[in-house]
Amino acid sequence: QVQLVESGGGLVQAGGSLTLSCAASRTIYSFNPMGWYRQAPGKQRELVAGIFDGVRTNYADSVKGRFTISRDNAKNMMYLQMDSLKPEDTAVYYCNIGWGGADYWGRGSQVTVSS
């Protein structure tokens, strides 16, 4: 079993920045893939950014050039640096990992971007 806890969400003005953190309850060295998803009200959950095989990253077109995903194996942490935030980035952001054939999710962190 793995527990994931997100933090770092909040209210920010458009153009601002936030960094989301995801803390894992065990070593993340073998987690693959790792990613951040988001779900806005009335919309389906979507992949925002992912790390595959520990190094390859991909991003949703809507966040390319503005968001950066990273992981710190030594601290059992994953991060999402979000810059140039837009009101349409408002959503609950979820940390997700794959491990041992199972999928694990955090409870989410609310990000609200005001115009």
C-alpha cells in the first residue's frame, strides 16, 4: 500500500505561481509512472503532467511551457511547479502513481486562479 498526500494548493491571481507537492509513504524509486491530474467542476479528470521511466516527461498541451513536473527520490516527493497560472487552471489537482500493478491516488489539492 502507498499513501499519497498533496499540499501546496491555494488561491492565486492570474499570472502567479504555485508549487504542488506530493509526499509518498514509502520510497518512490520504483514508482512508474508518476503524474499529476486535475479535475475541474463538471469536467473529467485529465492528465496534466507525467514522468515515465524516471526521466521522460510529458505535458498536456494546455500547460506546456508553464508547468514543470519533477521528482526527488531521496525525499520520496513529487512536485508540480505551476507558473503563469490562468483561471482555466482552476481545479482539484491529484497526485497519481503506478506501483506493483496498482494505481494510487492522493486526495487532491484545490488550486483556484482568480482573474
